[in-house]
Amino acid sequence: MKIYPEEIIDLRSDTVTLPTEEMLEAIRHAELGDDVFREDPTVNRLERLAAEKMGKEAALLVTSGTQANLISLMSNTKRGELVILEAESHIYWYEAGGVSMIAGLLPWPIESYSGAPSPQKVEEAIRPQNIHFPNPALICLENTHNRHGGTILRPDQIKAIKEVAKAHGLKLYLDGARIFNAAVALRIDVKEITRQVDNLMFCLSKSLCCPVGSLLVGTFEFIERARKFRKVLGGGMRQAGIIAAPGIVALETMIERLEEDHNNAKHLAQGISKLEGIRIDLKSVQTNIVCFDISGLGISDDMFLLKLKKQGILALTIGKSRIRMTTHKGIEKNHIEEAISAIESVKNDSM
Ligand SMILES: Cc1ncc(COP(=O)(O)O)c(C=O)c1O
């Protein structure tokens, strides 16, 4: 007996994207070597390309966004220090506490409206030198911001925090898992964002459609420290050119198309906003993530998701009555129409 339709429209995450034909070809023909010996020419090429694109000295390929964040925390601090981060940030919410368990840091969360903490609040969190307080070492930002619904931090907002960081001798790090979504939506060169931070990471494995991989980017010195910590964490890879090859294709060909995902997300958000019982803040839909509140429907998140799934639509819950949908390559306008109709029928069914 078939319960679910065969055609699934998967809006859970942009991580479900599959490599393109060109990426698979690039993997097939990649020149390989042992990357722990720094002898994989394809990895070396990707790292040079990433550093150039971000306007930094060097880059390092790592296995995942979570590993990139952890290595950056370790490379920017010493154990026992304090790291200031946004209260809804991925590092704080979704990385299994690695910030404390492995990096040995005290995370100090700051609340914000849309992912951009105010410079004043950041400054207040930097307490004076005192025997009772851990030394503050690092400020982390996230762009685009996942839990706030793909919201963007503009370069001027980051710059204001950079000035606070500089005044107090702290480092500024950016979790730029989806930094190209921000740059494309703002129609600016990504360097306008990256020049505001000391170092950052971005993911190949999300909207850019690669199967694996993230890149850390920063100074030569930072990347050398990071390379050592990557080894400590068991992330030193051998013929990693098979991961790097699609990464090069991604950086060369997959960035401009993100605008389609953003347009589809806006279309989805507008469709949803017309449905009674659902609340959505259209201002928060700035890139490829759409978050909305279903408390007016009188059903649980699990029931909502199950009813959608029966109609072939997959989504995620990110908190009580809060649903998240993400657009990505492979999701076309007709899929968005289908998703809106499915949500409408779940709503009609529930109210
Ligand atoms: C903002 C942000 N940072 C980090 C990560 C972690 O990436 P990964 O799933 O590759 O570990 C994610 C994943 O969704 C993310 O959204």
C-alpha cells in the first residue's frame, strides 16, 4: 500500500540538493594527491579560488559547516575564554555543544530581532578584566541567519560590530554557511561582507549543491592553526580532490542562480501570507528560507508536517508552531504552487 505520493517536493533544507552532472564529471576527472601532504592539486586549486573570492590570504577545505565552526572557535581562542554569539545562532543551537565540549569556551548569547545583534549589546557583553570573569576573545556572527529565516546582515551592520571588536581587542568571526545568498540578495561582491571580519567559513554543501564540504578562510596564520586543529579532529583527508572538484564547479557556476531560489521563497511566502490562521513576517523572507507560525490552525507541528507529507511536501519544524521551508536548486515555480495549495488544504482541513 502506498501512503505517500511518489513525487516528493523536499523543502526541508538546501542541504538535500544533489550534485549536478558537471560536478559528477569534475569528480570523475579530478587530479588527485594526498592532501595531508598538501599534494592534492584539486584541493589546492579550490582553496586558492576560495581565498581569492573572499579577499583573504588563505583557505582550508573541511568536512562540514559544523567542523568549520568548531575549528574556527579553536583557532581564534584559548580554552576557558568567552565567545559572544547570537542567541539563535547555529553554533549555539545545533552543534551539539562543541563550543564548550571540545573548544572549551563559555558561550555568551545575545538576543537580537533578526540575527543582527546591536553593537551596544555586544559591547555590554564585553565585561572588564576582572578575576571573576573569563577573558572575552571572540565575537561570532551568522550570515545569512538560519533560525531567523535566512535574514541578511548588511556590511554596515557587521562593520559596527567590527568596531566594537577592534576597540576591545576581540576577533570577529562569521559563520557564512550561506554567505553567497546574502551577497546575491544584496547585489554586492561577497568581499564587501568578508572584509568586515577577521575570518569566516562558508558551505559548499547547501545551496551550492556540492555533496560535501565547507571552507574556512582567513589569514595564512589562522589557516595554519586551523589545519592543525582539523588534524586533531580527524579531519585531515587524503585524496580530497573528489570533494574539491565539485566545489570548484560550484564557485564558478552556481552562485548567480541563487536569485531563483530567493524569488521562489518570496513567492511561497506571499502565497502563505494569504492563508487564514498562518502568520508570516514577509520582511524576514530575504533569501531562500521561509519561516511561519501555524498556531492559528489549532494543530500540532507534527500533525501539520504529517498532513503535508501525505501530499508530497516535506518541511521542518524549528520550534513550537514554527515551520521552516527552504528553496533550492530543483525546486521550481510549479513546486511552489503545489506547496501553497497543499498548505491551504491542510489549513482547510484543520480549521
Ligand atoms: C548557519 C549554519 N551554520 C553551520 C551549519 C552546519 O553545517 P553542516 O550541516 O555542514 O555541519 C549550518 C547547517 O545548516 C547552518 O545553517
